[in-house]
Amino acid sequence: MTDQLQRFLFDDFEIRGEIAQAHSAFEQCIDNHDYPAEIANTIGELLIATSLLTATLKFEGKITVQIQGDGPLSMAVINANQDLEVRGTARYEGDTTGLSFSQLIGKGNLMITITPEDGERYQGIVALEKETLAACLEDYFVQSEQLATKISLFADSHATPVQAAGLLIQTLPAHSDTHEEDFAHVCALAGTIKAEEIYTLQNDELLFRLYHQEKVRLFEMQPISFKCGCSQERCLSSLASLNETEIKEILEEQESIDMRCEYCATTYSFKEKDLQILFTSTDPKH
Ligand SMILES: [Zn+2]
């Protein structure tokens, strides 16, 4: 199965859906990080949630979905763009064995930041008050968009290969008289989906299993891929905030300054000769 997002619509109901699978993008997010399963799976769910959210927004630009809390998982974040290039990371401490999502987070928030290429930045925040990330996101849609939404998220970092997938069902603005019943019916069936089915079935087979009595139209697949924007140049420019004396002090104690990207775990190493460029600028501060 390739990593992809696919929209579907019901011909007879004012309801849309999105299905996402992102097994290799999930693997690349957690590779070289040694996350405990509970943390890795939260990243997987957040990755799928972000992909599903991206589908509900019409934008050209970047989206960041971040959770923060006072529990063992202090922060997890996924960055994505309109082309569904994603990356993610998390910060945690202590033993997370067996902890549920709400136990990992403690008291916390979900923040969604959209930075369009043109136009103003938007930020939405919702308190994480439910037992699962999926339920917290459903809250977000009700509170910020007044849209009834059902979300199912699945991630398994112990599977070989690792698995991450999810489903979103959302009401469309126009309402028929039977809309509430229709929505409840579609959500009840979505609730019967099993992780194994969404991990392995083709989307048309999956939708046929769930909704063989309904007319469902599938739209074009959009690929999801892992991409980290870090580079030697970006790390170097972040070192430019230090002055020559500070850098020389560090280099007296160690041979190089090493910077590890917290997203993709690439380490960039700078020796004195690599840093000379910072001191030869025409900026009078240097
Ligand atoms: Zn990176």
C-alpha cells in the first residue's frame, strides 16, 4: 500500500469522507528516534490526523498540528504542506509504558496553525479533554467550524512494517431533513472499521465493506510523503545568532559543533573552518 489520502462522497447524503494511509511516512518520522510505542503511536495518529485535516482545508501553504501538555508527552508536532509532504517529532520524559493518550498528555491543548503562502496566518486552539486524539479533533471541528465530524485513527509502531491510517467523516454545509439520521448511520458504520482492514484493504474494497448499500464516489488519490526541510545551510544560519567569541569557546572544548535535526535525526557537524563564513560577513557586528 502506498501512502495516500483519498476523498469520497456519498451520492445520496450531504456527507464527505477522507481516508489516509501513511505507513512509510510514519516509519520515516519515527526512524532513528527510539520512541517508546506509546509516543511513536501518538506521532502516527497525529500524522494521519494532520493529513485528514489538510484535506478539509483549501489552502496553499503550511499547516502545523501540535499537541502540548503537562504529562509525560510534553509536545508532539506534525508539519505538512498542501502537497502532503510531512514530518514530525515529539518530546517526552519518564516511563510511558501502558499510558493512554489522555494520560500521556495530562492537561493540554491541540493547536492548529495554518500559514498560507498568501494571506494571514490562522491559529485554532482546543483543550484536549477527551480520552483519544480522534475525539479531541472531533471537538475541534465542532467548536471551531461547527461541523459534525467523526474521526478514526490507527497507528501501530510494532507492526512490520509499521502501520498508520485513518478515516474522517464530515457533514457538508447543506442539510436535508434526514441529515442527522444519515450522518448517524454513516458514522455508525465507520465505527465498525477494524485496524487490520484500513491498514491492508484498497480504499474501494474498504468502502464497499462499510457502505455496500450506499452510492459512494471515490476521488483521485493524493500521495503523502515524508520530507524534512533541514539542511546544512539552515543549521549554519541558526548558528549565526552566536558571536565569534561564543563559538570559539565551544570549539575550545569540543572539536566540532554538532546539530541534530529533531525531525529526521540527521546530524550536521561544523568544524572551525566551516564556521569561518559566519565571521567574514560584512555585518559590522561580526
Ligand atoms: Zn531534518
